[in-house]
Amino acid sequence: MAEALAPPPGVPVAPLLADAVLQSELGRIFQQKHRSNLVAFFGTGKPGTLVANGITFEVIPTSCELEMRSRMPGPEAMDPYKGLVFLVDWRERLPMDLAARVAHGRLRKVARDTHLAAIFGARELDGRLLGTALASTFLLDAELARRVKKVSGQVLGYHDAYARFLEALTAFPIEDSTSQDRFVTWCITNGDGATVRSRLKGSNSGAQLGKELEAFALERYGQLGLAAWLAWLDGEGELFWHYALLVQAVHAAGADAYAMGHLAGSLKTGHTFGSALLAAKAEVTDALIRAVVERLKWQPHQFKKAAQLIDDPQFQASLVGSIFLPAGLEARRNAFAAALAALVVSPTAANLELARSKRNDIQVHVLTDDHAEARDMGLTWD
């Protein structure tokens, strides 16, 4: 595709006006009747047809004054139900005779905030969006602007704009993505991270947009959300979650300097999400992991893969308290077996209660099987 010609000296780069923007502006302009159904906008775009307030407008991009003059109809040819929209990128002001022919008698400029809001089908937007790389991306990419899902209300929110950017490029679930566990699950299972990474590399403002998206993930989904986002971009969503299970187990076990140091060393070796995940250790709670695990519907071998990431006996010993990893289930079964043995030797009420408690410990583990009736028969009597 050939690159667009540079604007004449002294003329700023004209914005790319998507149909949604022109439609919004025409609807606003022709709420009242004008002496002329001809309109001129400072901008570029594609030819096409739009309907606003009962008037059918033909959109005509122009490359020079001569072309605009050649397409300008005579007064006798004007139809009250038809109009023309001229897109002009070669001057900031029209010659006086051309200006006299168009509505409002001037070349109209669409304000950046109005322009961005119109792309999303909104009337207003969060002021923080102005001047962002995200705004520039939408204002310069008509195809992306066409794909973006419109808002249901009147105001475009800050986080909502970034979520809709992701939805336009990936399968990001806008309507169901506000909770941390849902976002983390999406980052683990979705494989479109490379699409966004390519977008960030291919844009002049890609680096800044990348920082803005990281801030979006952090503000909306916390440190764990940021770690998941970074892993998603690298195609390491599943590996990130394996490490998250280890972080939860070690953190829950208490201040084990050796285990945490070993884990930190492994995480920071070649993984962009490592530091963020370590910073998120307080967010990786039992409840959060249970919610994600329930959505993932992982089989036992996935949890075993997590446990095998760091093959060190002393580190493995720190995992016995986990209710998600195999080491935790094995430790609970051993404790239950010991309690049963004590009950056989001394069938007291206290030993019975202890055995029942150890059996319940097994039941709360994620990897426990559903066929333990035979093992539990001895605990059903009083």
C-alpha cells in the first residue's frame, strides 16, 4: 500500500475521519436546516454514502482545490434531500468563493475529543484519554475505528476505551471482564497476545501505547493482572499460572527465605512477568486460585507440571501446605493414614475426631478424588 502524501508546507496532518465520526458530525450540523447541503471537513477518509436527518450525503475525498471545484455542483443542481461531504487535507481554510458554498461558510474541523467519542458512539469521554497513544491510534486507523464496539451509554470511560481496543484486535470479553479472576483466566487461555505485540511494534507510538496498556491492566486488575498481561503478550499464559501456584504455596507457607529466593531466581530468568508476579504474591489468594482453576477446568497433570518447575528437595518441602499442588495432597493423605493407624491402636473419641479432621483436610484439596468411600468407611461409626 502506498504511503499517504505529506501535507503541503505549513498544513498540519489531517485527521482520518471514519464514517462514524462523519455521521455524528452531520447529525449535529443538520439538526437544523441550512441554506446548503454541502459540507467541507478538514480531514481524510474513504468515499462513500451516509444518511443524516433525512439527507443522503456522498463523501468525496479531495486532493487539491481544482478537484473540489470540479465536483462542486451548480446552484440549480442542488437537491434538498441530497448533499455532498468534501474531505480536504490540502488547506486549513477554503478560498472565499468555495467557503461561501458550504454549510457554516467554512472548513469544519472536528475536535479531537469529539472525534474520539464519535468513534465509540459516545457524546463525551473521560478527559484522561486526550493526548494518549490510544487516542492517536484510533484517530489514525479507520479500519480499527470501524471494528470497535460502540458504548451503550453517552460517556466513554477510560478503562472501557482500552478494553474495547483489545476487543477490536482479540477476543477480549468486554461485557464480562471486570473481575480479576476472569481477566487472569482470559490471559491464560487466549492465544492472541502476539497480535497486540505486533501492533505495538508496528506503530510509531507503540511503545507509549504499550505502557498505557500495562497501566490499564495494573489499575483495573492489580499486580496479578499486570503479570498475567505481560505473560499473555509473550504467549506464556499457562507458564505464568504454573508459577502463580508456586507463589501462592510458598507465600502461604510463611517467611521461607530459601524457597522464596529460589522462586524469585527462577521467575526473573527470562520471564517478563516474573517481577510483577512476585509483587502480586498477596493477591494470589486461595479464593482467587479456586475461581481461576474452576474456569480452567485443568486436569491433575497440569498441577503436576507446576510442581515440577523447580526440582529442588528443600523447595519442594515448602509446597506441602498447598491445597492445589500434589505435594499438599500427599502430605494430607499421609496425615490421614497416621490418624487412622492411631485410631486402630486406640479407638478413642479424640482419635476419631482427629481422623475425621484429617479426612476433611483431604476433601478440601483440589486434586482429591471423588472415590474415597472405602478409605472413609472406618469414620462413619460413632
